[in-house]
Amino acid sequence: MTLPNESKAVTVIGSGSWGTALALAAARNNNEVRLWARDDKVASDIERTRRNPFYLSDVTLPDNVTATASLGEALTGSQFVVLVVPSHALREMMVKMSEFLTAEMILVSATKGVENQTLMRMSEVIEDTLRHKFKPCVAALSGPSFAREVVHGDPTAIVAASADIACGEAVQHAFSSPAFRIYTNSDVVGVEIGGAVKNVVAIGAGVVRGLGFGSNTVAAIITRGLAEVTRLGLAMGARVETMAGLAGLGDLVLTCTGELSRNRHVGVELGKGRKLAEVLAEMREVAEGVKTTKAIYELSRKLNVDMPITASTHALLYEDKTALEAANELMGRPLKPE
């Protein structure tokens, strides 16, 4: 088993805020970290200045973090590979990485979403792209965690979910520190669905804020959103207790209420009457909930799961409904028991 004081070779694929934060978290736990950046100039800037030029640029990275734009250089000899790329780009990235990956590596998915078209969860995408080569050891990392607070050392608790108990425990020991606590969980479906659906609900929570509604309304969205996450998760084989934990309720509350939430920000701006394209054009990072809404909506229809907040968010994003129309449609549903 991986011990906390053993230095491990960790590769982080993706140099956005969350990738940078996870690289720093791994480095603080005495690991040798390679941070892969898509842009060679970003990698060279990090090496030269010890700072990410675009994300969390006020944070100095320690000497045990090196940056590169070469996948071969980043991955060769790695023991843990942390995937921090947008959900819609994960399959393409896995194909590019596959020649450098081995069965001995532990693959950690830190991407929250469901793939459009296939409706696969992120761990399923990873396994699907490698199934002709080997069966990978995969853990899904999720839970309430803003990147900026992680790099500032704020106490944070998240979950590493894997069907392989030893795999989850290896991730737990390699990345945990006094301020960054990782719990293990074998319910990969529940952890991944919780991490995906909460972004959809957070857009809805932002919309009601943007419309000028108060805390009562946001609390209702969060509570009924949790019901939607739970219904979908159970329909897919998840455990109900996962939805009450860090990757379910914990992440949902943070993303729906936190000022640093990108998905909530999108909803707030839409609630104010702005166009989606305009809002997204101003954002450097991806709001996963925008694309994930389409996949979750399709999943709910496929599995015949009632998800009215998801349906209203989908109508707002993809069916030209206004924010007020979507909100009124949600509140005008027939009365029924909770």
C-alpha cells in the first residue's frame, strides 16, 4: 500500500485552476509532480517563474512541480495520472495518452461530467478508451473543493471512489495532507453522478439569484436538486448514502452557493437576461454544467427519471426559454407530496 511519507511520481494532465491546485496538493505531500500544459509557452512560463500565467497566478509552485507540454515527458514513469480536462475533451485526450499509459499506473479522474452522445461517466470513458490495451485502475476524485481555497490551504475534504479498494486507498494516501483530507468510497456511480448533476443544479440556483430571488428559493433548488441527483443515481445503481455525503450534498451546496462557482456564475448572468454565448465568451475556464446539462437531460429521459430542475435548465440553455419562463415553468408544476 502507498504510504503517506513515500514520494510518488504524479502526473497532472491539465494546467487550469483545478489541475494547478491538485498539482500543488500532491507536491505538498512530498510527491514529485509533473504538470502537463497544452500550450508550450504556459509550461515554459511555469518553469521560469514558478507561477501559472493564467490560473491562480498569485501562487508560487514548489520545486517538486515541473511543467511540460510533452505527453511522453509527463507520463513516462508516472505512478499516478490525474486527469483534469473538460469532460467533452477527455476521450480525445485519453486516445493521445494511451501509448504512454501502462496497467501499473493509477488513473485518477478529477473531471466532473457525463459524455454527450455516449452518456458515459468519466471513469467509463477512461475504461472504454483503454479496453483493447488493459483494464485500468481508476479512481474518481470528487467533492466540495474550490481550487483557490485548496491552494490557500483551507481545510478541504473530498472523496476518491474506486471499485478497487486498494486503488482508492492508494490515492487517499498519496494525496491526503492535514488540510486536504480524502475519504474512500466504492460507489463510483454515485460519486460521479453527484459530481456531474450538481453542476446542472448550480446553474439553476444561479438563475434564481440572477432573477432577484432570495435564500428561500435557493434552498428549495438545492433540496429538490438533491432529490434529482438521488433519483438518477439510484436508477443507475448508486447508493443513497453517497448522495448524503461529500460528493453528493456537500458538493451540491458548495457549487450552488459559493461565489467561486463557475456554473452558478453562468446561471446568475442568464438570470439577469444575458445570452449564454456572451457569458461563456467572457470565461477562460469551462463551466461543465453547460454541456453536462444536455447529457443529464438525455439520461433522465432514457431512464425515465423525473428531473424538473434539469429539464428547466435544459430548456433555458437549449430550447430558447427565458430565465423567467424556465423558473415559472418549474414553480408551476402540479402539486404533489414531497
